[in-house]
Amino acid sequence: MLEGLRPVFQTTGPVVIYPASGSGAWEAAIVNTFSPGDRVLMFETGHFSNLWCDIAQRHGLLVEYVPGNWRRGVSPAEVEQRLAQDTNHTFKAVMVVHNETSTGVTSRVAEVRRSMDRVRHPALLMVDTISSLASMDYRHDEWGVDVTVAGSQKGLMLPPGLSFNAISEKALAATKTAKLPRYYWDWQEMLKPNRAGFFPYTPATNLIWGLRESLLMLHEEGLSNVFRRHDRHAEAARAAVHAWGLEVVCEDPREYSSSLTAVFMPEGHDADRLREFILDNFDMSLGTGLAKLAGKVFRIGHLGHFNDLMLAGTLSGVEMGLRLAGIPHQPGGVTAALNSLVARRQGSSVNSVAEGVLS
Amino acid sequence: MLEGLRPVFQTTGPVVIYPASGSGAWEAAIVNTFSPGDRVLMFETGHFSNLWCDIAQRHGLLVEYVPGNWRRGVSPAEVEQRLAQDTNHTFKAVMVVHNETSTGVTSRVAEVRRSMDRVRHPALLMVDTISSLASMDYRHDEWGVDVTVAGSQKGLMLPPGLSFNAISEKALAATKTAKLPRYYWDWQEMLKPNRAGFFPYTPATNLIWGLRESLLMLHEEGLSNVFRRHDRHAEAARAAVHAWGLEVVCEDPREYSSSLTAVFMPEGHDADRLREFILDNFDMSLGTGLAKLAGKVFRIGHLGHFNDLMLAGTLSGVEMGLRLAGIPHQPGGVTAALNSLVARRQGSSVNSVAEGVLS
Amino acid sequence: MLEGLRPVFQTTGPVVIYPASGSGAWEAAIVNTFSPGDRVLMFETGHFSNLWCDIAQRHGLLVEYVPGNWRRGVSPAEVEQRLAQDTNHTFKAVMVVHNETSTGVTSRVAEVRRSMDRVRHPALLMVDTISSLASMDYRHDEWGVDVTVAGSQKGLMLPPGLSFNAISEKALAATKTAKLPRYYWDWQEMLKPNRAGFFPYTPATNLIWGLRESLLMLHEEGLSNVFRRHDRHAEAARAAVHAWGLEVVCEDPREYSSSLTAVFMPEGHDADRLREFILDNFDMSLGTGLAKLAGKVFRIGHLGHFNDLMLAGTLSGVEMGLRLAGIPHQPGGVTAALNSLVARRQGSSVNSVAEGVLS
Amino acid sequence: MLEGLRPVFQTTGPVVIYPASGSGAWEAAIVNTFSPGDRVLMFETGHFSNLWCDIAQRHGLLVEYVPGNWRRGVSPAEVEQRLAQDTNHTFKAVMVVHNETSTGVTSRVAEVRRSMDRVRHPALLMVDTISSLASMDYRHDEWGVDVTVAGSQKGLMLPPGLSFNAISEKALAATKTAKLPRYYWDWQEMLKPNRAGFFPYTPATNLIWGLRESLLMLHEEGLSNVFRRHDRHAEAARAAVHAWGLEVVCEDPREYSSSLTAVFMPEGHDADRLREFILDNFDMSLGTGLAKLAGKVFRIGHLGHFNDLMLAGTLSGVEMGLRLAGIPHQPGGVTAALNSLVARRQGSSVNSVAEGVLS
């Protein structure tokens, strides 16, 4: 399983499996590499960057937290500028949420890496991929990521209860000087027995059996096809939103998420009332607006085990909900989405052969 | 379980459970009530009436088989006329398929009963409800049905492997003179141990556990709500078909099925090519045209465990398939279906309290 | 699946799968091959031969039913004598229960065949293997059996709901003149679609998926190892019974069953009281005495998915039950069984390589 | 669920659920209550006390680790003496493993509490019940425990992946001054959302559904009956071990575990060879000797979902394994165990009414 996970992270290095949910893997990234008082550079991209920042601070890190409007990802230019000024290399890490689950905005990790390289800053690059891994293209090695944080319950299509760290050589080396106390999350404690085919403590066996099936499914479809499928669904979802005359939270098309689409409600209308309406009538639960987006935003998930017709059903539920709840909008969202899906299929050779990143 | 099944058939009489698929329950209805040479009146409504007729003939019955165009149900007037002429009461039974799975056409069983009553004909009334029971309103007692034939894998939402006979007093009495050999299907052999809480031979235990869950689900929703749900889906499916400019097989609105909708392809286009196209592209398998409708018809199922958004996804798959396969049609089917679903919900009080035939 | 079943029956001919329990496959053997008034030769070996005889009679067969004491299998000598006298070949079939589930007595089918051959009698040989197939050695082709009847819920380790007929050329030929009415059980109706990869009516799909797993398990262990395992368990069970000073129902060691062991209670003690006692105290349900053995016999099953330690637990439950219920017996049954199991393992090379009838 | 767990811990205070295995709940107990440099008193009872000690040290605690011979539990007298000498109350906690899974030795927690009370020492009492909870009597409130550590995969009969802390008022108060960094394990972060019906991060939902079933099963049997059942099995297992002439690891009958029994091999015989032998022949996996007991000890588990006949099967496997592997021993272990089980049942009224701690 440990071998089979590597292609999913697009890495040849080690991946560790924790019996824990994603928040544990966030904490693991921190306690293995830092000492209290270390400085790190983080960016406010939404609710989940806030939480990760909070964890860092609780562990005594000094977080330079660049504010954001929750509609944009990390600015590679900003990374470059901040690091350029840090001539003493006080920043130990740049920590980025790849796909902000609260906003449907991604950060361009490859560009962040290039910014870091241009100023030759030695900080570690840590990336949270909890809601992107195995749904969107993500390249741990090629993008020079040092620690990737992931979980079981999104792109890996499992129940929650497993989380992951993919670890670079450089991150492993950082453990030697990292003084934060650790046992459960300790990479060295995990990697030693892993090499011999064991876990240092009782693993979540049932979920690991499930993981075996997930990896087989991803392998069968081919990772590049999986990514293309989610791209197609995201594009169609946005087509629907635009047709309704509503606004997508994400401001920059380069940063659209293929895992989920967050949508602003028209001024004066409560997103949670709409969500409840749709749940009651159509037995479908949309994502709620989190923290400062509460009531203002609803979120449409299209990640993991998902296909064109599930998306069509989902958008139909939203469109009927908007009508029944009397929310001002234009009709035709579902039609726009179907047009988008058809156009994509007409453009590509139907049933194209999987390119098989995994194979 | 035997008790719990009765409200589903809307009967207070006995229901027997066979470890068999629906064809077995067809055979059971015959071998328990007839002797070789008995005359019965049947109507060609489609592929399944053909099969039942074939079984009757193989058991030595003389079937008066009234031809039909596969677009209409049993004509109550025809029943009345044929029975009126049968002054010697040579017909031992009238045998009707309630919902023709091959055509999406229902027969008006209550009216058939009234026809029989008007001419005071003593024939038994036997009805196949394999694809209607627990999806469409069906009343064994009120409609004076003598033998109802049903199966597990449609409205009861189970895997195939169980089938049923609901039996009237009059049908039970007929067993005394019925000379067809029988053991496995023998009602008397089944009812005796049933009364004591046993089966006469090994029952299909796992499916019976599943049946317990099905009955709980139907009870929880309330049978009348279940029927209304399928009516709503059928209406919306027809709205889509009409918007596409295609033709529904069923000619008479009084005979529309709420379990499935069969649709004619435009002249010169092969239904199975479309079906294969949709399966390949959208992982959705539509019903094929059976026997003389092969290639000419595809069938959309909306029975059993099904909701509004599953229907929306289903119709979206058909609409996109029609476009991708280049089948001549008008756009807007899905939109028409959503309009229909919304109109129904606006007309009724949202979240109406279950009336609870089962409760 | 149809291919995979053949090695289990040790046949190269066709096997049909019914969505039905074993009683259905009994009926199928009859309706496919006989006409009302046909004579058949059967032997009273216990409750299940009685039932099969009853089915035959209900279908109008004239059964020559040779009485028995329920402690012996079919006498090959008796077969030979009866058939020798039947110079006009009025017997259309000899029908034998291979393993009498009610008594734990087997019939020596190979010797029955030899008896038939010696007198050159053309009768069909039909064998019920419901509780022996895939637990005990059974050779449809080599033993010249014409129809083998089997079910899913014993040696095939599945829930009940599937049953089987393996069919010889000669039996198939008999269908041409067999006048009993049939549809559900009709071999010809089944074999035609089977050859094309279909079933003539809805199959019990979930059980067929289960069957795939069963066949894989049998293949993995190797059929000859499966048989040896059950032989070992049966021998150990008898060792326990003898040590307790109780009597096994089966009188002739050549006819011991490897699927189950039926045991007489000491005079004046009720088997069902003991069974209830064991169920209440140890949550283990022994087989009851059937029909004329009611109260006099309990039955220990050791077929299907079963291993040495499950047997040890089972016999421990019986031994503790005998003591707690105050049934006169000698101690040491479990010890004797363990001795028997150990002796068998010491005699054979431990972990012997599977010989792989299936492979 | 949070409510339903309390009776299992025999507490009226809060219980928190972590998506983590038991080692995580060990770490949680530490990081919530301590600051680096805090002194704690621990006792070497076996492999698991060693591990917990290691975790404490990795978090900067100064552990006074009282050595032990791995055959005895914590000495209440030793606790009393050590604490009496600690007049400045430098020990912040006494940390005890209730049931040493590596040795089958329990510690008498109630007596440890009394020792602490006699010298009026304010240290917290922390207890690991990973392999005892819900199999052996354990009283968080009555015994004055401050933090109880538990896991899902033993007495709660679930897969691994959930772990628990039950927390006293005093332990909660200690969080205010505890300086160890924490987020994932933070009780305050967990309890606040718990009170509102939420979790602070994604819970391991599937396991929580499983927990609902476990609690229903424990409730149905009654906790006191569960404990009596395991006591009975442990007594019978020891009877077998003694009959074989082997030695139980636990030296003091007051400290026998009812969850498992660890057994010394005769001098010069390798426990792991025996274990492998039994696994190969009987498909049963005994527990291995851990750390310094490797090769010297095998362990028989009789906890969680387990009954008399499973124990009989288990001991039969051991006895046959000893014989086949040529390990010197006396026969008669299984017989002794059955005698013990029968004696217990004869002593108690059979089918005694559950006293129902849970009800």
C-alpha cells in the first residue's frame, strides 16, 4: 500500500499513513520539522488556512500570515517578495493550502516553488492537499514540495480515518533539529517499521483494506483520466452557475478548483436556508459556507467517486431548489452544464485510452 | 414478514414467498389453480404477457389470447364482451399483466374487475404485478384479484431471488380441483407450515432479511407517498420525452406506467446503438427493446429506490446521449422534466405528511 | 460460473443453475425426464428420500419405494435384484439420496451404478447431493449419474437460494419424450440461453456473485483437500461419540457421512431438550431429529466452511451440554476427537500440497 | 454515542473520541495535562508500560520509572511509599497500565487509588485500559481515575481506528497550566463542539456507526455479564495451562487478567515456532511474546466478542499444537478447561438474568 500510494502523490519518496483524520496530518507536518519559535510564512486563503495557521501558532511557531480576501490563492509574487526580503532566511517554511475546501480556490504550487527558487530561499514548502489529492493534478516531486498533507475521505473515496504525509529528503533532514515533542506523528518512528513491513502501533486495518481498493480503482481509470473527469465536472458546474447569474467565489480562472465550486448567494438571501430547502426536498446536502462565508456561500462538491450524471443530478437539485426557494436567478443552469459536458466529449475522442500515470 | 407483506399487496389474505424469481410465481399461479385443458382468457400487451401465455400453454391450458399492438393495456370492454359470450363459463381465469415492463403500459385492473362483475362471470382474475407492486397503487382485495404475482427486485428494492403470490379465498378453493402436478409451488404445502412460523423447505434467508428492511423503508415513507413519488417521476420523464419530440410507446394516458417509460426511436435509428453509446459514455444502462420492439425502443426505469435527482441524472444521460449519437431530437427535455418536478412540488404542500397506507 | 461448476460435480457436461432452493432442483429432475405413470425405483434412506418420493408421487410417478430402517444407505444388491427382475425395463429411473441429511448415512453411488450395469438396465440414475456436493467426493461422470441434484447452502458455503442440476446426455435425451408440464425448470429453456451467456429469466444475481467466491475458495484449497478435511472431521466426531458411549445412527462404516454425524440419545432422554439446553448455554444450534427420529437423535454438522478448531468447539459444546443436562455418558469425547485429529495430521505430511482436482 | 460510552467507563464525566489508534490516546493524556519537565511516577509492568513511558519522556517529562519483572502489576504499597516520600508533591501523576497486554497481568487500580489517598498526594491518576475496557470491570469514577485511555479494537469489538479519553474534573483543570503544545488531542477543543453535537474535525464516521452497534450489544448482554463471561474464560484458560504443566506469566492470582493469558514455554523451546506451527495447521494466530519475552511466551486472547466454544476451540488448537510440535507437556488441558466452564455454570443459575450495569 505504501508503494501504491506514491504514484498518487507523484513522488518516489516515502509516504506515511496515520490512523487519524486530516487535521492530524497537518499537525504531523509541523511537529516533525519545527522547533518552538520558528518562523513560517502562510497565506490566508480561507477557513482551512486559518485552521492550519492556528495549529502552527499553538505549537509555538511565529506565523507571518499574509491576509487574503478568500477569493484568491497564494500569490507567487507575494511569496517571492517576502522571501527576497528575508535575507537571513528566518522563514523555515512556506505553508500553502493547495485547494481551499471553503472557497473552491486553488493555489498554484508550481509557481510558488519557482518563486522560492528564484530567490534561492531554503525554506521548506508544505502543501495541504486534503481536498485535491487524487482529484486534481498534484506533483510532489516535480513541484519540489517537502511535505504534502492528505486525507482518505475525498479523492481517495474512503471513509475518514486515514491521513498521510509525503516527505522529501530535505524535510526528513529537518527532523534532526526539530525540537517539538512527538511520538504518534513521528516520521522516523513510522518509517523504520514501515521499511520492515510493520506499523509502529495498531493501524486502522479496515481502512487500509479500503485503500487497496481505492488504489486499484484509480489505477484502472488512470490518474490523468481522473483529473480530466474532475476538470470536466468543474467546468460544467461553473457553466451552470454563470447561467444562473450567480457568482463563483474564485476570482481568478487560473485558480478554479476541480474538486468543488463555491457560489455566492444573491445579496439578502441566506445560503443555509437554501441548503436546508434542498436537503428537505431532494435529499441532497450541499456544503455550508464556513466561518466568514457562513450564510453567504454554498458549495457544490464534485470530487472523488463522481460522474457526469451525478453532476447533472446535483445541479438539477440546486436549480430546482433556487426556484422553489424563490431565490432570484436565471433559468438554464442545468442546460448550460449539459452543453459544457457534451462539448468536452465532442472535443475529445470519446472513450479515449487512459494515459495511465499510475500504470 | 408474511404479515408485513399484506399491506403492500393491500390484502388481508395470505401471501406466500417463494425462493425463486418472478417467472416461478407465474408458474405457481397456474399450477395451483388449473387442470390441463382449462380455458383462460389472456391479452397480448407485450413481451411479458407473451411469456406468461407461453407458460400457460406449456401447462396444457387452452389460452384465448387476444392480440394487441403493444401500445395499449387490456381493454375492459373486450373483457366484458368475451366473457359475456362465454355463457357456459368455460373460461377459468382472466390473466392480466398490470404493468408491461416491455412497453410501460399498464392495464386498468379495477375496470377489468368491473367488466367481469357486470357479466357475473366466475372466472378467476390473475394479475402480474412484478414491475408495479410497491411502486404503483395496487389493490388486491378492493379490485377483487384472485392471484397476484410479484417479485423482489423492483418495487421491493431487493436483489432477485424471491417471488410472491397473494391468494384469494376463491383461488385457494380452486386448488381442490386443480389437477396440474405441483410440489414446490403448492400453496397448501406452503400455507400450512407458514401458519406455524415455518417454511416447507429451505427459504432464501438472506433475501428475507433484506425484505424486512424493504418493508421498514416502505412503511417509513408511507405507501401512498411512494406511489406519488413514482407518479411524479413518470410525469417528468414523459415531459422530457415530449420535449425531445420523441414518442412514448403507451398510447393512452390512462395507461401510463409510473414504473418505467418506453420511448420510440426516430425512424431509421437503432435504439441499441444509442443505449451502448450512453453506457460507454455515461455508465448508465437503459432498458433494451424486447422481442418485436428490439432496436426500436429504449426504456427508462424510474421504479423502486429512486428520487428526483436520480431521475434528473438519468434524463440528462439520455439527452446528452441523443446529442452525441446524432439522433434527431429537440433540446430541452431535461428542462421540461425539471419544470414538471417543480410544478408538482409547488402544487403540493412541500414535505407533506405521509398518509401512511402502511402505518 | 457455469464452466467453473463442472469440476465440482466432476462432470464435463452441462450444469444448470436455478434461482430456487434444493427442493426445486428435486422437482426439476422429475419434470424434465418423466411422464405421468412412469415407474421409478427409490429407497427409503430417511426423511429426505421420503420427501423426494412424495414429490415424485405428486407428479404422477409410480414409485417402487423400498423400505429401510434409516440406518443404512441404498443396497446395491437390492438395486441389482430389483432391476434384474424388471426384464421389461419398466423402471425409468433409480433415484438415490447420496447423503441423507436426516441420518448421516451415505449411499454408495458407484456401487449402485455397477449393479445397474451388471443387469444392463437402461434406467436413469438420479442422485441428490444437496448435503454432500463439495464436501464429499462425488463423481457425476465417472459414476455414470444422469441427473445430480444440488443446492447452494451446504458445501458451496452460500446462503440458500440457488440449486443445480448436472445433466447427462441420456437425461437430456429423455426430455424429448417426457410429458410432465414444465417451464421454470425446463432444461432446454435454460441451456439454450446459457450457451449464449444468458439466463431465460432473472437469475439470483447476488448469490451468483457469491458462487464465484465459493468456487475460488474451493479451487484455492483443492477439492481433494476439501474432501480430506471433512473426512478428518467426521472421523474425529465419531471418535467423540464412541468415547461418550453413544451410538451413531449409521450402521455401516462404509456409509459414514463426512458432512454430518447423527447420534442417538440414550433411551428415555429427549434430544430436543438437550439441543435447547446447548443453544441456551452455548449459543450453538445442533440439528434436530427429523420425522420418525424426532426427539431420539441430534445431528452434528461438519460440512462446508469448517475447520478443526470449529469442530473442537462444537464437540466441546455437546460434551458440556451432556453433562449440564444430566444425560448419561462417558467423559472424554473431546479428548478422543483431538487424538483422532492429531493422529491424522501425524500420519499425513503436515501442510501437504493440494492435489487440486479443481486446478 | 458520547452519552452511551459513559456507562462503559463507569463515569458520569466527559469522554472524548479520537480518530486515532490507542497510542494517540496515550499521547493525548500527556499533552493535555503536563508541561515539559513535569515529574510522573510510572511502573514497569511490561512492554506497554515501556511504550507509554517512552512517550512521556519524548514529551519532556521526568519519569520515575519503577522497575518490574513483567510478572506483577503495580504495587500499591510501592505507590504509597514513593508518594509519601514526595512531600513537595513534585509528582504530577501516577500512570498505570490496567491490563498489560504483553503479560496478562493487571494492576489493582482501586488499591493504587487508596494508596494515593492515604498519603493525600494530589497527583493525577492516569490509567491505560486499552485491553481491559468493556472486557473487565473498570470504574473510572469510583476508583478516582483522572484520565482513562482506551481503544476501539478490543472489548469494544470494533476495527482499530478510534481511541478514547475519559476525563475527570481535576484533569480538565490541569489543562489550564499544561504547556505542552496540542491541537489534535486538545480536550477543550474537543469538548466545546461535542457539547453542541459536533466534532472539531472530521470524525471517523464509519467506526462511530460501528460503535453504536457495540454499545447496543454490550447493553443487551449487560456489562456485569460481559465481565463474568471473560472471568469464566480466563479461569478455564488457566485451568488448561496448569493441566498442561505450563506456567502462566502472571505470578499473583489477584492480578490475573480476564482479557488474555500469557504462558511460558518450557525452557529451550521457541514460542514463535509453536505459534507458526499452530497457524499453519489450525489457521489460528496466537499472540507473540513481546520485547524481552520474545520467543519465551505465547499469549491466548479471550476478550471482546468471545464465547465458551470459541475458547474450547482455541485451547484445542494450543493442545494439538503442543503435541504436534513435540513440546513437553501433560495432556488434559482442554478437559480441565471444560471442567472449569461446567463447574462455573453449575455453580451459577443457568441463564441468569443480566444485572445490567448498562441498563
